[in-house]
Amino acid sequence: MKAKRSNALLAKRANLPLEGCVQGLVTIVQEDRFRLADPQGRGYLFKLGKKSGVSMDDLHAWQQGGVPVRVQYHGPPDLGAVAEQVKVQE
């Protein structure tokens, strides 16, 4: 049986908060996941939440157009946090 890791330990290891907002460009879109690169070049992996308000088509368009977005997330962002809200940055 695998031992469960707590989210607190994962966040501590990654030195990232378990919830918050990050801004950047969508670099990869695959199935229900996407990767965002912030202005410093750090990558974040997200799973698109069902209530995020955007579709995979939106993510593909923003990726291809280089459109900056803002993601509000919950969970460890280097291990596939849930993107609860995704909006075009104005």
C-alpha cells in the first residue's frame, strides 16, 4: 500500500503556496491539463476545473495567440493544481 503524502509537505518541498493566483502564458494544452509559464519562466501545471469558465478551445486559442492569462488555483501548482478560474489578463 502506498503511503499518502500530505499537500502541506508537497507545498513545502516545492516552496509554493497551495492556493493563489499566477499570471503568464499558456505553453502546453493537453486533454484537461495545461502548463503556464510566468514572466520569470517558471512553469506551472494545472488541471482545468469544471467550473473555471473556460474551454479547452479557449486555452488552445490563448496558447496560439500568446495571450497572457491569470489563473486562480487550488493545490500544488507543480503537481497539477486545479485551475478554478482562468481569465484573460487585461
